[in-house]
Amino acid sequence: MTLKIYADRMSQPSRAVIIFCKVNGIEFEEIKLDIAKRQHHSSEFKEINPFRQVPAIVDGRFKLFESHAILRYLACAFPGVADHWYPADLFKRAKIESVLDWHHSNLRRGAAAYVLHSTLAPALGLKKNPQAAAEGEKILSASLEQIESIWLKGNGRFLLGSFKPSIADLSLVCELMQLEVVDEKDRDRILGPHKKVKQWIEDTNQATRPHFDEVHAVLFKLKAKLQLQKQQMLEANNKIEYGTKTVLPSKM
Ligand SMILES: N[C@@H](CCC(=O)N[C@@H](CS)C(=O)NCC(=O)O)C(=O)O
């Protein structure tokens, strides 16, 4: 029976699970649930994940949700997954668990809140919330600083000084990729001071090519759409201003 992945590619943990399967040649059927259309609220999906969140998987009779648990399960259940993704060595594995646990209460808390409240809220029928966005940015920036000074220490290009990526690299980098959709200058302000983080994102992309860009295409498309909308709004505002000026009576 083929593995089923319930996912929305706009969701960062969904992308991590899909990329992991593609990179490791794990066959799967992707069942797309559009969160913006509340497709994850169906009674069928509630049977798979009572918390109604993506990603979730069904492997035969076995159902599982929570992306980190899914990544661990896939790494152990499917033969042919290279050891560096989730090493058999207990000490190495425990260190990866440590990063994954840290991720949820730090980087994810900051990044998800910042992107939702600064950018994505209207697409989900919510109002933007500048105060919540500022709080998210504070946690995000502190997390980026900690990634650079703690997790990216060492000789390797990946977390924990490794020379090859693990499921933790994939999970954390997919989290950061959502910053693609925020305004370019805000993204530069947040990521700009963190050169090591930027290089690590690029290295993880390289290590999982071509699947990384293919699975993130949905974000690049949304980014282009938001940039176009911003451009059109600026042009419309300029037109209004210009039109107003032309109808003003001359003082001569
Ligand atoms: N801790 C969960 C987080 C899952 C999660 O937050 N999923 C979001 C998309 S990124 C979702 O399904 N949101 C819909 C909702 O909560 O209604 C994991 O790592 O899988």
C-alpha cells in the first residue's frame, strides 16, 4: 500500500515531509488539503488527525501526525534512507532530537507568528496584526542568533557541525523559507545580519536538489503575486496623486 501524505505545500512542516520523501526515493501519494479553503476540517481528515493540522500520514493501517514524529518514523521505516538523516548512533540522534524540540518553542513560534501577522493573515480571512508581528519578529531574530552561535557551530555546513543534513536541517530550513513571502526589505532586515544562516539555507537547498525548489515553488509563486499586487497599488496611488495635482487650480 502506498504511503499517503496529507499536506498543504504552503505549510512548512508539510514541505519538510514531502522533500524528505522525494530526496530518499520514498514513494507516496500526496493528498492536497488547502488550509485557506478549510479542507483540513473535513470529517474524513479528523479521523486521521483529530487536531486537524497538516502534515499527517497514513501508512497502511498506521496513522501519524506531527511532522517531527513523521520524519523520524519515515527515516526508520523505509529502507534506503541514508544514515545522516537520522543517525543510528544514539548520541548523534539525541542531539538531533534536542534541535527538533528547540525548534517548536523558538524558531517556529517566532517565524510562523511573524509571517502570519505581517503578511498571510488576509489570505486566511484575518486582519494583519502589527503588534503580534513585532513580537514574532523578536522571537525569530533571537532564534536566528541562537542558530548561528549554538547550532551552526563547528566545521560542517549543517546543524551540529555535521557535513551532511539531518531531519533537523530540513525542518528548520523549511520553517525559514516562509520568509520568502514577506516584503523584500523586511526579509533583508531580519535575515541580513545572519550570513551563516543564509549560507546554511543555500547548502540545504543544494543538498536536496531539485526537490527543494520544486516543493517550494508554491511560495515563489505567492511571492511574485504579492509583489505584483504591491506594484499595482503603488501605481494606483501615484495615479490618484497625479490626477489630484492636475485638477488643482493654477496659482499663477
Ligand atoms: N507541530 C505540528 C504543526 C502543524 C501545523 O501547525 N500545521 C498548520 C500548517 S503549517 C496547520 O495545519 N494549520 C491549520 C490549522 O491549525 O487550522 C507539526 O510539526 O506537524
